[in-house]
Amino acid sequence: GAVVSQHPSRVICKSGTSVKIECRSLDFQATTMFWYRQFPKQSLMLMATSNEGSKATYEQGVEKDKFLINHASLTLSTLTVTSAHPEDSSFYICSATGGLEQYFGPGTRLTVT
Amino acid sequence: DQQVKQNSPSLSVQEGRISILNCDYTNSMFDYFLWYKKYPAEGPTFLISISSIKDKNEDGRFTVFLNKSAKHLSLHIVPSQPGDSAVYFCAASSFNAGNNRKLIWGLGTSLAVNP
């Protein structure tokens, strides 16, 4: 199956700093990438959809100035959490698609202290 | 408002028996449905999907059934194996404001297959 990687797998940062998470499709070109957030014992919450070379489409309630998404190529999308606060601590997962199915990365555990 | 519902948060099955995971949806515009399996602290893994024009899709031990009139789909795993123990998410495909396909997720069902 298609492989999607995420880096880093876990990160701890101080409140007020910014953190960048990378998502790469390793063996296919992803026309669209998605960023999700998962809270404990809850379902996946879609944050935004990004297409290569264009601005991301954010879901309602997601601050686009806080969660910066860049989809620079067909194999790479980045999510930058700016001025992170403890409430941003969560499990962030990306997925990529070239068709109907989405293939997910392993996730990034962000802890903001 | 939960458009995709998995009403059973957990399910326990004996090894070798059939596991049936259920999913209901409310939006008749969904045209594609998917099942994913997820282990803790990992991303979901795609299992099987079905188009709204079909009522059944089979892949090895996994079969998905779709009843459009009832807006209901189910995932059957037979025979169940201990390695199948995970959280299973049902997802429905729709379009977002940017005309991209996005997935609407259920809350998941935690399956435990006992040896």
C-alpha cells in the first residue's frame, strides 16, 4: 500500500514557540493532503485540506493563522503550529491521497509545556 | 451533529468467530465509504471501501455491506483473529468548500478479539 511518513514522531516544546511537522508521501504523488487532530478517546478531527501549490482549505473553527499549512510539492506538506499553547497539545496526523482512499502517516505527538 | 455514527463504542469477540462492526450515516450525498483500523499512537490504516453504487465489497477476511435505503453499512471480519484487536473507524466521503474530497469520521468501535 501507499506509504506516508511524518516527522517528528513526537515533540515537546515550550509555550510561545512554533513547531513544524512534515508529512511526506513516499511512493506516490499526493494531489491532496489532509491534516487531522485527535484528542484522547475522540475521533479524528479534520483541520484542513491542502492541494499542492494552492492555499489550504480550513475547517470551521480552525485558526488558519495559528495552524500554517504549506503544500510545496506533490510529496510534501507541512503544518506549523505557531505560538503554541498547552491546549495545542494533541496527536496530529496527516494523510495523503491521489484518488479516493486516504493513506495516513504515523502521527506526531505534540506536547506544549 | 454527527453525520457518521458508530453506536457501539466497543465489541468483544472470540477468536475464530465473526466480528460485525456497524455504522450509520445521515447524509444521502455521501458516495463512498471506507473502513480504517487504528492502533494507539499510530495513524489509521485503510482496510476496505465501498462505492454507493454497490452493496457489497469483499477483500479476504473483510467484507463491507452497504444498505443505502437504511443508510447503514457494516464491516464483517471472519474469522476474527487476536491481531484484529484495534479501533475501527467508519468514514464517509464528501466534498469540502474547496471542492476536495474529505472524510467524515465516526467515533470508532474498539474491537477486542479474545484467544
